[in-house]
Amino acid sequence: MIPEVRGAEKAHPGLSASLLRYLLENHWYKQWKVYVESGDQNSNAFPGRINNAELFEDLESYRLKDRLVEHEEYILVPEEVWGKLVSWYGIEHGQPAIERKVVGLPSMQKVEVYLVELYLCQHNDVDSHVVTQFSRMDTIDSVLKEARHQFSVPAEDESRLWVKNADGSYERLRNLQMTVLDACLSSGQIVIMETRSKDGTWPSSRPHIMNNSIDEEEQYRGQPGICGLTNLGNTCFMNSALQCLSNVPPLTEYFLNNHYLDELNFSNPLGMKGEIAEAYADLIKQKWSGHHRSIVPRMFKTKVGHFASQFLGYQQHDSQELLSFLLDGLHEDLNRVKKKEYIELKDAAGRPDEVSMKAWRNHKRRNNSIIVDIFHGLFKSTLVCPECKKISVTFDPFCYLSVPLPISKDRAMEVFFVSMDPCKKPEQHRLIVPKAGKVLDLCHALSEHTDVPAERMMVADVFSHRFYKIYQREEYLSCILDRDDIFIYEVSVSCLEDPASADAVVLPIYLRERTQSRDYSNSYYGVVLFGHPLLVSVPRDQLSSDKRYYNDTEAEGYIKHGCMGYTPNKNPVKLQECIELFTTMETLEEENPWYCPTCKKEQLATKKLDLWSLPEILIIHLKRFSYTKFSREKLDTLVEFPIQGLDFSDFIIKPQKEMDASLYKYDLIAVSNHYGGLRDGHYTTFARNKDTGTWFYFDDSSVSAVSNNQIESKAAYVLFYQRQDKICHPTQLAASTSMPACGNEEDYAACCDSHSQELANRDFMDVD
């Protein structure tokens, strides 16, 4: 009985039937066709085993001959036909099946008979190639896997690919999910594989770009993570933020274990094409290699400046500002959502539990990344219209809490008082005035110290020995900066009177001295200002008489009034007080009203933010920099914050049922510090090493161990807390060892792997 292959004698493939085709030698196919059409199982036309030998250049490499012609030297058969033919007739011993894929071209689908031949080599031996073939539909990841197989790269080592262009330049093959076709790879191109060095660097990032030599740094062995960052020039703000983020255990493990490689998002229009995530990963792997005392984050700084122009150059910036950019950039670069859908936000309308869960699910439908997994929580926002009492409740995700510090309504100002009495020296006074006050308030405060009526005072800004500005009494004190030299002069006439009708005239007096040139052959004299200028009251009828009202000897010095020793008592505040302020109801400002859907107009509604649920890693930003229309200042109030056991049970308003108390308690893991004022300063970091539990102080490239009682200070600016139930508590190790300790190395690895798996699978609302 002749075996039946339905349609096999009409085997020209229909491309839509399958994505695979097989080459069949045309002579064998014709012989088989005669055999089938004869209907005789004993016919001499029996084709025997499938034999494609005529299609190969040789039977060792099994490389296809060039320029084979379809229907003359071969035909293409679908996968199911090939399978039946092989099962019935077999295939010549040793011959491989010639399997080919259907590739989608812009205007048609076509079977790729000839594959792309790539020359694979390693970075340290670019002259030795291995010839391999790939379908145009194969991914770059399959090319990388083949290269790792060819060169026997250990599974724990990380590798990446470069392609050498015709002009001799090199280009990274960054997107591993891109196809060979989309990457525009063609036969004959050289693809170079490089493997990350032991110290966490890539060979291509070094000056010896394709050299496998080992630097002295690679010989150094220290505790992983205890690594400084070089200051590139006013980049301490960046170093501080990076050191804090580097010591967030779940995020660092995510990068060290290469989980980020499968989640790089190259198509997100809101992201940085994966470049920020890759640059951060490189920095983390160097810091945690244990091979560096300090590293230079120049490449990372360049990437940040490329995508965020505000960080270009080397001006000082804010560590929290950099941190906010980095968290957002990492999220978008690692967003598992490839195409964001539009989702309409709805008011809770009396269903908070249901709406909060839906709000979180909607957030995850557009934003799903390791950053969301460990840093994002939910606010409950309540707005109340003052007119119709309409209540609007929404739930909004957050990445960190920016909490206010209690702000004094008063301001201390230092001034110099110049009396009319020529025998009295100027006095320096420290005055307490309202921040929202006016120049007249400053005069009244000084009047209490001097018994001189406020209406007989003139206030001036002195700069470079001359009057820079004379202030009007109705001007706000916010226009006077702390660095200004403010002089207040007693005058004989009331400043409230009409100057034209006054009995005296106030004249400005500048102090000048003559100086002689050093060139005695051409001697001349010049005049320069010195000291501080004066305002002198002169009777109108004696303007031409002698400036006896002024003693130039006495005016050169000044004395300090007793008030100069007074310093307002600044009591420390607790972090919990700042959080309470954050959740306090407030009225919206005129610049930011709320549109009431019931009243159909903008209203200055009351607003209250509450904490509905918190993430594993909670970042708390202390708003030390205060900017209002009346003042700008840095608040140096000491905020007392716990190292362990920060309890949020009184702040979470989400209804809970018999929840574990540890879900509300957090332990400190890092602090970004700022020393200095509004316009200058220095950033450093305290951080707890995830492997040893030891606290360290990071000051740019310098690193030193510290005790817990050194961490709390007036410089604390951004606090990083981790939820207690997620913390791995390692046994303290000697500083010389680099083995992570969570009981032992195996237990610690199991703990981290379990934690990473939980982060990947968890639903936020179920956890909290």
C-alpha cells in the first residue's frame, strides 16, 4: 500500500500555514513524486531515505551551496509534511534537517533560505572568530547565548555584545529582545562578546578598550558596598543620593542578580531607552564587587546630564531632586508595561476600600516595575468645598513623603544702630521680627532696645562702603536678605513728616581717603572709600556751617548690644510631629484652587492627605528648605528620628483586620545629610550595610565606620526606612571578610532569592 501524503505532491508552501519550512532536494522530491503517482509500493521509483547531499558544499560543515534556485535544486515543504516524510522514509545518516523560518518583511513574508552568518569573537581576542548562523527572526539574546556557549562563559558571569561596523566603530547590541533583522545585522559582520570583570567594570569602559589586563584595583579585596564615590566637582549631592539608594537591599539585590536584564524597556517614550538603568547597574556592580575603595561615577553623571539638562555641568544641586529623577528614570526604564492604556480617574463616592484597591490596580496597569514594587504607596486625598460642602476623595500613588518641619513665624535679624550722638559708637543688635513684617516693624523692634522713636529711624543697606539702598517703611522684610549689611540711623526729624517742611535735612556722608601712586616719577593722588557711610541731620539754617555733628574717630568702631548674645531657643522636634503636620488639614492657596464639580467654579477648598498604605522602603524627605513669599531659609531644626521601630500604626487609616504589628514598623537604613545654607553646602550619607548590619559614613571618596548614636543630627535631610518584616538581620562580621552574613552564606542567598521572588509576584494591596 502506497503511503498517502495529502497535498505533498503539491508541496509548494502556503506561507500562512506555518512559520517553519524545510528544504527538500529537488531530485529526491521528483523521484518520490514518480513513486507516489505510480501507485506501486514495489516500484523501482522508490526514493529511499531523504538525501539533501546535493544542497551542501561539503558533508562536514553542512553549509548550503551559494545561489541555490528554488524549484530547480530544492523545494520548500511545511513542517507537518516534512515530519511525515521523515517518519516514513527516514533521512540519510548524519544529515541535519535544513529548517528555515518565515520572516516578515515590510511588504511580504518570505522564507529565508540563507541565514545570517556572524563572526563571533571575544573582547580579548578579536582576531579569532567562530562562524555561526542565525535566522533573521532570532533575537540578539539567542546570539548572546550562542556566544557564551562557544566561549564557555560561566553561568554566573555577565556578558554583552558589540557589533563592529564597516567604518571600524563599535555599537552596543543593547536590546536583547530585538531580532537580528531589526538590528540590521548582515552576513560577515563581527560580533564581539565582552564579559564583566571581577571588579564590576566592563573592559570596554577602560582606556584599554579591548585589553583583558587586570588593574591593581581588581586585586583589592574589601567588604562589598563599602566603597566611596569620587567628587567630580560639586557632585556631592549625587554621591549622597547614590550611596543611599545603593544601600536599599531589595533594589541592590535586583541589580546584582541581573533581574533587570529581562525587564529593560527600550520602547517606553517616557524612559531613557534603558540607559539610566544600565548605567546605574554598572555603578552598583562596581560598588558591590569588593574590588574598589572608591570609584569615579563619571559615566553615570554623563548619562544623567544627557537625559536631564538641569544636571549638566558642575553646579551644586539638591540630593532629593536627583533622587526623585533617578527613581522615576529607573521606573520608566524598567517598566514591565510596554504600552500604557488610558485610565479615567474616579471619585471614591463613599466606597474607599473598593476604590483604593481599584486605584492601585489601575496604577499597576500603567506602572509596574521594581521601583513600584518596593517604593510606591497610596495617599488618600480628601477635598471639601467651603460653599456646597462637596467631598471629593481620591487615592494617589506616591514614591516618597515630603514632610514639613514646624516653622517659626519670627525671624532674627542683625543690624547696626547709628545714634545721632557723635560720641556714641554704632551698636550691633539682634532683633526678633515677624517674617511677614515690614521695615517699620524692624524699627519698632529696635526702638524697644534704644528708646529712640521708630519714626526717627532710617533703614539702609550698606555695600562696599556706600549706601546700596534706602528702605521705605512699608516695604516687606522679605526683601532684606540675611547676608545684607543693614544700618539703621537715628535722625533728628520724623521720617513721617514732609521732608520739604522739616527743620532739618538728612545728608549722606561717605568716608574717603587720598592715596598716592607708587610711581614717584609721575606722582598723583586718588580717592577711595572706607568704613561705613553716615546719615547726618543738619539744621536747614546751618547747612554751610562746620560737619561738627560727626566724630570720624568714634565712627570707625562699633560695640555689641547685649541682645547679640541672645539666641532663640530651638527645641528639637520628633519625626512623628512632622508626619502629623503632613496629614494636617489645610486650605488651598489662591494660586492653586480646586474646581468644584457641583458649584461649577474654582474654590479654595480644604485639603487633607492621609496615609492609606505604605511600601516596603519608605523615603521621608524633610523639607528643610523653606520658600515663601516672605522668606527663604534653611531650617536647621534637630529632627529626632528613631533608628529602629518607627511606628506608623497611628497614621495608617486603611481599615486593618488583625494585621501583624511589624507591617507598621520601620527601621532606618540610610540618611542623606546636608551641611550649610541655602546657596552652598555639602552632602554626605550614613548607610547600613545590608550584609553586615554595620553603619558607615560616606563623604565622597572617604568611608568610615560609625556608631548608631552618631547618625542623628541637624544635617539629616532624606531618611530611608525599611519595613521590619522585610529586613534580613545578618550576624556582625569582621571588617576583613566579604562573605554576606544572614546566619551563613547559603541562608543569606536563600533569603534574598525568596525576597526577590516575592517582590516580583506581590500585589501591593494584599501585602498592606
